Amino acid sequence: MQEILKLKPVFQERIWGGTKLRDYFGYDIPTESTGECWAISAHKNGDCEVTNGPLRGKHLSEVYKDHPELFGGAKSSVFPLLTKILDAKEDLSVQVHPDDEYARREENALGKTECWYIIDCEEDARMIYGHTAETKDELSRMMDEGEWDNLLESVKIRPGDFFYVPSGTIHALCKGTLVLETQQSSDVTYRVYDYDRMDDKGQKRELHMEEAKKVLSVPHKGNSIVPETFKEENMTRTRYVSSSYFTVEKWITEGEAVKEIEEYKLVSVLGGQGNVNGIPMIKGDHFILTSACKKVKFEGNLEMMVSWI
């Protein structure tokens, strides 16, 4: 059984995208407005291809279906997680995602709880996170009347910040931000405000006000993150969140570090270079440590974001 699945990212053009995915990670991006790198994904809208070993050339969705033993028995009918890197050259739309119950009933999809690790951002960068409304009626009225300055909460961000964004949370990344996103494998987004901007055809993008009102959490509940740090031999682990949807940690290795693996894990290399069980890895690489990998040996200096169920 294959211990490591190294993956080829899928890139998505976005109205708010830019060139940081090329400038920061060296990716061969398709256009000058590339907003998303779907780094570890089996979603139909961006299905990554395996680039190493016996399963080379197969898409992750196919591997997940045909080899459940590589994923702890594959308890979910679809690969449950998705790792992205987002380049917000301009503001993203203000949006909200549904929970599993609503998404399954209305969209035949998973809900979307997600989280963000700020890789890099401009000095004055901010994000939209939460709202001020106390009741559903107040929220609906403020949305209908376009009271966005009074409704939306804005927070300053810095590199290294981490935000947990449960379904039902109104949010938006703002311009000048490079982010690693860990999320449920879903592409269901309800836009509530898009700054009245036009796409390349001179059309305003579709809004989803009624759907958003049904799924928005009221009142907003902040989710403050208190990272935990664990020191191991030649490795530092920082745990940001552990929920029913995913656990997310940052692993930093210096030299040789050996770790026992219990569940399959999604790994994105944010910095450095080295080897993982003898396979060369550099900044911008993404891979899965499958359930066949009981022990992993890291060599070199690597900064990695790691997630699992």
C-alpha cells in the first residue's frame, strides 16, 4: 500500500485573485488573476492528481473510492476535507456557508465549516468576521437596507493568525492576504454583499440573500483560538483547533524527526525543504500521509500545516 500520496494542485481563476501563488510559492499559475490553489482536493470542481508511486496519474476521488484502506476505512462516502491556498489581491465577497443538514437537504452537498491560517498579509490587512445584529429580524432588516458598515465586524490580521469559521458565520477575506484554508469538502457559498463590482462581462455577481438569511448564526459568536504548543525531538507542533470536522496543527521540523501516525493526514509545506520518508519535499508541496504510513521520518527543515479528521 502506498504510504504517501503527493498531489498536483488545481488552480482556479477568481475576480479577486492575483499572482501571489506564483510569487510566493513558485506555482505555474494559469492567469494573472489566479485566486485559489486547490492543494489537496477530491471535490468534483477541483480533483487533484497523484504524482508519485503506483497510484500516479489517478485522481484523489478515484483513489479514495478504490482504496478505502488508505483512509482509515473511508467512513465518509466522499473525501471529507479540502485544503486551499487563497490569494486575495482584492476583497472577497461577504458570504456565509450552510451547515451539513441544510446543505444536504438543499444542495445535496456537505456543509462548510472552515478555518484560515494567515500565511502573509499587507501591514494594514483586515478581514470581515461576524456581525452586530442581535436578532434574525434585525439582521434581515440591516441586510435589506444595505447597512453593511454598521452590520459587519472587521478585525485586523497579521501573519501567523488563525481563525476558525464555523458554518453560519458571516465572513470575508480582504485584499492583500495570502491564506491556507482547511475546510469540509464543499463548494457551497452564499454571497450577501459584493461591493457592487462587475465581472469581466460587466455583470454584477449573483447574490444569495434569502439562502444566507436562513443559515446565518444570530447573534454572532466569536471563536477565539488559543494555540497549544508541544515540543518533541526536533519537532514543534502547534495545535490551533480540534473539532468534529477537523484538527489542524502546524509542524516545524529541524533536522531528523520521527513521528508515529495514527490517522491519515493532509500536509502542506509552507516553508523549507527536506525529505519525508525519503521523498523530497519543498515549499509549496502537498501530500497525504495515508493509513499505510504508521511511522514518518522527516529530514531537513520543514514548516507544514497538517490536518485530519
